[in-house]
Amino acid sequence: MINKVIFGKILSQLSVGSIKVKYWDDTVKTYGEGDLYSTITIKDPKVLKDIILKRDLGFGEAYMDERIIVSDDELLGLLRLTEENSSLITNSFGKKIGYKYQINSKKNQKQQIKSHYDLGNEFYKLWLDDTLTYTCAYFKSDNDTLEQAQRQKIDHVLRKLQLQKGQEFVDIGCGWGYLVITAAKKYGARGLGVTLSKEQYQFANNLAKKEGVDHLVSFENINYQDLISSKKQYDRVVSVGILEHIGKGNLNQYFNVVNKLLKPGGISVLHSITQQHEREIPAWLDKYIFPGGYIPSLREIIKILPDYGMRIIDIENLRPHYVLTLKEWLKRFNMHIPEITNMYDDRFIHMWKLYLIGSISSFNYGDNDLSQIVFTKGINNDIPITRDFLYKG
């Protein structure tokens, strides 16, 4: 079978690690000469053609359809193998993928966000922490619970914002609202959170009332670009996990909005996944998880900030923290598969497991980082000259 020969020839060129493949015809082959990273079972000969032609999209769909059988640990090993042999995989598979990436434009963004974030609050409550914070946590110790680490992340971001009582701020992509509400409770700041997710918007409003800060905070179910129509400016602007949804080529769009929202001397904190090199997200991620998504490189962001008069005052890489966060999410997701099965089918469960395990691999072995960038609009000579204030209290 020609596809089996081609597939085996490519895998025989592995320079790091090895893989054992159990085929549908009961033959077993080990490729590579290093440590065994993974063992997989291929149930359908068509899988080989799909992987050869479509790379990650072919593999992902075969895994979702259970035409490839692999345990969670073995899947992580397989994805590590692809990361550590990325040149071989990229240059050998997917030459004829024919996938058309989804266009990220203002008119498409609401539906793109809805497809992921409006899966239902009950779904997310099963495996996120009790604050429903769906971004990288901040661990002070390997023994921290996810609940501790997410609250520590919120505090870490708010300290970087240097909020003061009575100041006004806007949270672009506020999620379920916990950061905005915490800022009001701890600092007496007046906050506006915006999200395109209807489920998040409704939850955040209810939470603000429950926490007794609805007189200080408000939420809007709008596109962040619509914020500038009021011409209102804020002391602070924060966004945690929104830049990945802005779309390729749209960074100017985002920073133009931040520039118009922020008062002169104002502080902004940007928390975003970044990557080392400029490349599109995998086709499978675009099709099934984050339609229209794009992960910017750190140098793309740094290059554009001076165009808007922004001055960087701090950059921190929290990459190891995202590995710990994702492992917690995966553990909790697996614990609640019986409940998730009542909401969604097996294909959905496999899709999300691949997404979570793939993300662990990308941060642990691949190109992804988690960057927190603090910058000011123009010069601000009143900011602390050391980072000591971040670690007090």
C-alpha cells in the first residue's frame, strides 16, 4: 500500500524520539531510534492519506472519529514528538491540505466567539475554577490549587495595572467578569467589561449584583471596537486572553482602540499567548476550536507599540504557569466526562481532549509562550522604579 510506504518513510527520518504504530492489519512498526515517545493504533487505512495530505487536520479528525486510538499520555507523547521534529513534520505532511482559513473580520467575530464561549456556562463550570477564569493562572507553588492560582493571577494583573480608588478602567474581553468585579471590591475602581459572548455577559451582570458591586461596574455585550464611539477615555485598559481572537493582520485595529481609550499617561496590561515565529495556527484549531484565531509573536507586538506612542515598562513570560493550568483543566475535564457526555457526543469530547492536550504540548515543548506586557500611553514618570510592589501583601 503506497500510503503506508510513504508514511513509514517519513517517520523513519525522525531525529528525536521514536513512535510505535499498530496498523489495522495487525502489523506493528517502530519508527525512529530514540526513546519511545508514543504508541498509537490506526484502525483505518484512509487515515494515512488524510495525515499525508492534511497533516494536523487529517490527524485531528481521525482522532475525533476514533479511527486513531491513543491514550491521553500517549497522545501527549505523540504531540511532543511532532514538536521536537517540527521541521520534518511541516515539510513532509500537509502539502495538499487545501484548507481555507476562516476570515476574522468585525462582522464574523461575534459568531466566531459564540462558537467557543457560548457552549454553555454549565459546561465550563464543570472543569474551570469557581471564578470561571479561562486564561492562564499564576502559581506561586506547584501545590497551589487552581482556585488559588486563578485568584493570584487576577491579583497579579491588577497590581500591574496599579489601580487606585475612583479610577476608571475597561476590560476588553472580560470573560465571566471576575477581574472587573475583583478590581471594584479591592480597589474601589469603576470598571466596564465587554464581551461578545452572551453567556458571559449575562453571568457577569448577575455576579456583580451578587457581589454587591453593580454600582461600580457594568458589562456590555458588544464588540470592543464599538467602545471608541463614545469617545470616553479611561485611566487603565486591560485585556486578558483577547488578542488571540483579534485575527491575523488586525493588531493595528486593536492598538488603535487601546490608544483611543487610554488617557495620556494611562497604564495598560496585555495578557496574551504569543509565539516565537509568525505563522498561522494549525488548520484543525481554526476549524474546530478558535475560528479566525491567530497567535501573534512577541516581536510583532513590540514592533507596533511605538506607532501609537506606547512605552513598554514590563514584560513577563508565564509559559510554565500555562502548562500547570492546562494540566489542571485536563484533569478536571476527564473527571467530568460522564456529565459532559450528557451535553455533547463522543466526537466533541475527543475534540476537546485533543485541544487541551495539544495546548499542553505547545507550551511545554513547542513555540508558545504566555506574555504579560505592561505599557503606558506616552511617558509616565510616576510609576514605581522597581517590581517590589508586585510582591508585597
